[in-house]
Amino acid sequence: MAGVLRGTPGDPAASPAANGPADAPSVTGPSATGGDQARWQAELCLTVLSGTVGMEAMFAAVKVHAASGYDEAAQTIAAPITSPQEQTAQDMGIVAEVACALTVSERTGDALLGEAHRLTTALPLTLAALEAGTISWQHARIMADETLNLDPVGARALEAHFLDPGAPNPARGGPAGEMIPSRFRAKARTWRERHHPDSIEKRHTRSAADRRLEYSPDRDGMAWLSAYLPADQASGIWGRATTTARALQGPTESRTLTQLRADSAAAWLLGGHADLIPSPQAQVLVTVPVFALMGLTDEPAMLDGYGPIPPSLARALVADGAESFHRVLTDPRDGAPLEIGRDSYRIPKAMRQWLRLRDGKCPFPGCSNQSLDNEADHLLAWHQGGTTGISNLGQPCPKHHRLKHTTPWKPTTASSSEPPGWISPTGRHYASEHPDWEPPIWPHQIVNQLPHMEPGPALPISHLPADPEPERKWLRRLQEAETAPFRSVPDFLWLTQQPGAGAAPPVPCANTG
């Protein structure tokens, strides 16, 4: 195989990549010389690397079937179980056998058996995708984990959302197998939070009772200090630490951004002054479904850089006028925010915030750098005819901003709803992941007030506020077209049906004054 990758003369397996880019060099194989041979070798190696991903997934599927089959056979061979203790002992024996066969710990063997059982009995689409090599073993494990506490209907719906293109509401943020595992987990968790049978308010209340600060000694005179906090508090702390660290950077500052974050946080907690540098205000976006903001539903809001949060937290941030948090109301038709545009070179603050909403993070494939750290950038340079519109803007992180300007990597065009993809020096195209917007849940109280509207989707009781008074109050305000009482929410909170919209849901009316 090494000879194939080096293009060894006379090796019959040495052949050009079958799935290379359209503009790949025409000179291929061992007969190529110099730079052409190096380009051919680079293309072949990338093709082999891409192929190993699918092969590893297929081998993982074989392992899943083998583990599940052994578990089933061992349970059949064993003597009848007469007590819970005997069942525990039998399970321990099965786990020990699998662990020894794979030369792994019993904990790892136990996890494999559990995941194999779930994949073979409850997640047929995931197992089929693993067998086909379109998702990795890590993706399959994430699917098994994120569906663990869902009922069968919810588990099938989550699986279909990401793996069945014919599902009623398929994922729009990119194929699951083209996302790195950590990004896929974030997407799956967001969908799970939105569609979980228990409202996020109830689950957040239970989890908030476990908030804590933990201390763990480490080697070399170091230690870990971690806090388990409500997401809005943790995101606010992280944002303040990041903006303060950026303010401390300069030509004479030798510390990295990571070190400056830690030093600033330590100074605050110990009563210091963080080098007496004023803390710039962190700007955090909170995307709130309009009906959740009104108190009509308990749909999760989206906290930039984190994910779903209870709507009560979002309503509190808006009602309290928190200056570092900016609310963004979503379109009731499809869940997406409204577009903002400008025609000057300077990118205004509103457009930068729109970019953060569209991309959610650095648009480079696999990069998870949060949008707070990223830099708005023209895809086609202004002096080359590029405009300052959403379709010609990206927000790469500092690392990938440098990559764009110092290497042959180039971004592709973007749109109002999708960030740019990237073309590598070898000519390969890599799509970028983007947020997977979903239409909000429509309360029956509003749907029934609109003409020519079919009844809205069933709203789970757990997603309705416990106190019905907010619903009655906001319904009266909608009927009377009054302005919302939240002082930081502008006049477009009231809704109107668009002329000629027919059965389409109403849309927010922006105050353009």
C-alpha cells in the first residue's frame, strides 16, 4: 500500500483518484514527473484518506452486529434466570468476555454492548447509514446517546430528521456525516431539546438545582476549577473573559488569548483588577421564537455559542434590559431571522449580528470557534467588485481568516441562509455547516384567530406555560394590537397577516423608522 501512495513505478494498483476534483491535473500516475507527480500523489492520498472513513464505519457496523449477536447468543445459552442477582452476574460475565476479546476495559465493553443493542433494536436508519459508510462510528454513538431517554416515537423522529431526506422536516444544516462529531452532537442536542416530551423549563429547573463549583488538583502545581451554571450565566462569564482578554492583547503582551482569559477570571475571583483594563461589553445574541417571548409556548430559545435555553431565561434577559444580550425574533413561517443588508464597504453592527445568526460559528468545515471571536470578512474583496451584502460576507475565526489570505484556500459564495463553503488547494469543495432553523410551534389560540388557517400542529401540554394568564393577556394584546410591555422589544412584536398570504402564518412587521 505504501508503494501505491508513493506511485511506485510498475505497481498496477497505482492509479489516479477516481473521485478527484474536476480540474485535477491531467498528468497522472507514475509517468508524471516533478510537480505533476506530487500533485497526483497528493490527490491519491486524499482519496485514500476519504475512503478509509467509510471503511472504518463499515468495520464498526460489523463490530456492532457481532457484539449484539454474541449478547443474544450468550443470553440464550445461559441457564434460566431466577433472581436479579443472577441476571447481574450473567451480564457481568458477558461484558467481561467482550472486553477480553477486544482487549479493552470492561467499562468500554459494557458501553459497546449497550450501543450495539440500541442500534440493532431501535435505530435502524443509523445502523444502515453506518453499514453504508455515510456516517462514522462516532456519529452513531452520538445518535444512540442523544436518543437514550426519548420515547420510541421521539427517537425515530430524531433519527429521521438527520438521516431520512424524505422526512417531514429533514435537517437543513448539512448531511450528518459531513459534520465533525462534536458539531453533530450539538445539532442533535438542539433538536432533542426542542422536541423532548418534557418541556425544557421543567428539565432546566431540575438541573439548576445541581449547580456547583468544583475543584480538582492536577500535576505540576496546577489545578482545575469548574462551575456548573445556568447557560446564560456561563455564557456571560465566558463572553466577558474573552472580550477582556482581547482588550489586553497588544504588541508588548506575550500571553496567549487562552492564558489571558484564565488570568482575567482569576483576578476577578480573587478580588483583583484584571490589570486595570476596562472590560469591553460582550455582545450575546438570544434568538427567541416570538410566541415563546410572549409566554404562549415554552419552546427553547437559542443562546449564541451555547444552544437551547428555557424561554423563561430569554424573557428575563429581554425584560431586564440586559445590555450585553440582544434579542432576535424569528420569522413564524420558518424559524429564520429576518435579513439585514447594506451597500457600503463598512460592515455595520446590525449586519455583523446577522452574520453571527446565519453562521453560528466559524464557517470553515469542522471549526467550532464561536461567533463572538470571529471577524466579518468580504468573500470577494471590495476593490475587486465585491459588495457588502450578506451573500458576500463570512465571519471566519482569526485562524481561518489568515488561512484565506495566506494560502490557496478560498471560500465559495454564500447566501442569506447559508455560509460560504471552501475550496482547497487541490480543488476539492467542502461544504460548511449552518444552523438548522425550524418553524416555531403555533399556539391554537392564535391559529384559531386567523382567517383561512388550518388547525395548527398539536402542541404538547408540557410545552404550554403552567399559568394560563400570560396566554390570555398576550392574546388580548394581539387582538388590540398593543405594544408589548418589554421595554427593549420594538413595535414589531404585534403580528399581521400579509396581503395575499392565504393560509401562510403571519410574519413580524419590522419597525423601519
